[in-house]
Amino acid sequence: MATRAVRMEAKGGEPSNRIRKHQSVESGSESEEEESEEERSEQEEESDESEGEQGSASRDGSISITLTDPQVLDCSICFQALTIPAYQCENEHVVCSTCCQKIISKCPTCASPAGYSRCRMIEKVLESVKVLCQNTKYGCQEAFSYSMKQKHEKSCPFVPCSCPIAECNFKASSKQLHRHFSTEHKKSAKHFRYDRLASVTLGVDEKILILQEETDGSLLILNNRVETLGNVVTLSRIGPSTERSFLFELTAKDEGDRRSSLRLQYMVKSRPKWVDSPASSGFLLVPKQFSCTSRQLEFDLRFPGYH
């Protein structure tokens, strides 16, 4: 069963849920003193185990507890983390405000009439419970109320990103991924700089070309898909989807006629992992005659919108 460690803020005095048992035995015998010391140690260990099960109090008045069923704080319809306001039906099935607006006649869980009212008790719990981000192991140290869980994790800069090398299973934050790639796969990428024009070549049948920026280690993917009329080329970046976008300019050159070229200007967007044939409204269709002899696609890449 899944568990989640949470922290609850308690008003008023410090909770007294710490049980200490002491037993002193006066004796002139060293053996009796040693036995007494062992008993006290065992009793304190039992007390600490009890605290682990029931929770532990800190000096600031908060209580650390463990939820054995974290889903109790999720919407019973969409199963996302509840936010404030929260609503409940006659049988106390709790739903988020978004799902409540979609329910017309009856509760989908118990079929009772949909007379939803605010669930103040759950709202107080949502305000009091503090949780750690699910990306803690990737470096995020943020703690926030449970009602903010979904909002934070959508924009968390430590969302795990996957290495674009097919045989590599490395997954970490974007900065850790950049260091990993520079160390383990340095020769697998074409290196460039945002402030300089980069000339890149891609085989007609190659699916991707990995690009790594020399200054900050950012990873970009030039995606290539073969179609009837030619090659469909897009550019994306490996990173959290909430990273800021910036303008890039991709120019395809005709190998047979250097006066002919095609140019795409678009905003490069981030995704946490490489996907085959990513959906994008910004793409460059390179006709077959641009590479009919060498079977190579030639591009100039620049980033006029990067600062």
C-alpha cells in the first residue's frame, strides 16, 4: 500500500504525543545498574517506535504523520489532488471544483442526488498538510500544502528528463542530464552555441540529430520524418515543458542550386523526453530535390531570439 509522509501545522501549544518511560533503580550493585540501563534503553526504543506509527511532534507545533492511503486527499472522480474549494455529496464523496461543475443530476460514485456542498473539514486538512514534491530525488526541496501539489508539480523545474540515446536509461533533472550527456555521450552530439550560426548535416533517412549547446549544455533534437513529398523536420529541446520558449531559425539549402533555400522561424519548445515524430505546428518540409544526389540535408541554424 502506498504511503506518503506529510506534515501538519497545529495551532496552540505543543502536542504531547511523545511518550517517555523512565525507570530508576538504586542499587549498590553494578549488575543491577546495567540491567536498569538496558531496560530504559529498550523502553525508549519502544516509545520511539510508537512515535513512528502515530506521528512525531516538533518544537514549532507541527506534527509529522504518515498517510497510509494518500488517495483520501484526491478527487473521487478525476483522481487528481484536491484543491480548495472542495465539495461533497450526501454520502460524503469528495470532488474537486472542476468535476463538481460537470455533474448535473447525481453523484457518479453512489448515484445520490447531486446536492453538493462545501467540505470545510477536508479544506482545512488541505491547508494544513504539507507535502514534499514528488521530484525530491531529482533535487527539488519544495514543501507546500497538498492543495498546491498539482500546480507545483506541473511547473517543477526538477521534473525528470530522459537521455535521448536509445540504449541509455538515465533519467534526472535537466541540469543533471546535461552533465551526464557531456560525460557519457559527448561524441554523440553536434556542438553549437546560441550566439553563433551553426551548420548542420542530417542524412535523409536519419531520424534525429542531437545538438548540445557548449555554454549551458542544453540538449536539442532535430527530428526528421520521411514523407512522400520530402522530409519533415522539426526542432525541440529536452527539458521541463514549462521552460521558456525562444525563437530559432532553420534554413534548408538546395545542394543543386545554392540560390534556393527554405526557411522556418518558430519558437523552440521543451519536452522531458525525445518522442518519435513529435506533434508540432512548426515544421519545415524539405523537397526531395534538395538532397537528390548526396542523400544529405544541409541546414543553417541560428537563434535570434535567445538572450
